[in-house]
Amino acid sequence: MALPEILNTVEQTGVSKWLRETPSVFGFYFPLTLHGIGMSLVVGANLIVDLRLLGLASSLPLKPLKRLFGVMWFGLALNILTGAFLVLAYPTKEITNPDFYIKLTFMALAVITMWKLNTQVFNDNSLSESAMALRGKVLAKWSLAFWFCAVWAGRMLSETAIWETFGHRAA
């Protein structure tokens, strides 16, 4: 079975049709809204940590910011779950769009950087505040760049789609 046939088969499932066509508030726009909330949690918490590591709000202690990693991981989990529903609703639109893979690549790089910040900076209890800032500065810069690119690529998905559904070009 070729990729277009697989995508068409997925689009014909009850769940995919329901997500696209239901008038229910729990249809497509509910996972889309939750996706935005998840993104604000993961990216927003990262932004706070990254900017603090780069010297903004230097009177704010770094060590208590470790609690924000729980928010980040929850936001990421919410984004993965809701993202799966969004792809399920429009698999052809997403899977055939090169921008989708750009988004996933930057997300992966951002998550790896987030993990490194957590393990190399915030989980090392022997580091002083200044040592934490010094060790995390380069990672914070990369984190900001990767999250910016991931959000930008995600936002561009609706603008760069070639296909809406199988056999139907995007408007």
C-alpha cells in the first residue's frame, strides 16, 4: 500500500472524520486549543529558565526554577498527545508537508536541549548559582533558538500545506 492510500485510509476512519466534521466543541478545535496550552507551558517555562540563565532577572535565584521542568515535561506530553489527534484529523495535510518535519526536527533539538539543561545544570547540586548560569548559558541560547524555530515552523504548517485531505488541494 502506497503512502497516499495509507493516508486516505486513515482519513476515512471514524475518529479522523469525527475530528474534522463534528460540530461538537470536542472536535478539531479542542485538541488545537489544548495544543496551544501545552505549547505555552513547555515553551513559556523554557523561556523563563533560558532568560534567567542568560542574566535577565539576576536577583531571581536559579535553583528554585528546577520546579519548572515538571511544567515543561507536562506541556510536552500534552503537545505530543494533542499533536497526534491533530495529525489524525488531517494526516495528508501534515505528512505531505515538509514544514511538518522541520517542526519535528526543531522540537527534537529543543527537547534534547531541555533535557541537557535539566541534567547538566539543574540536577547538579554541587553547582553554585554563578556556576549554573555559566554552564547553562550556551544551552539557553540554543534552547531559545530551537523553540523559536519550532513554534515558527508549527505556525507555518497551516500556511504551507499543499493538500487539505487526500485528493483535495489546500485553499
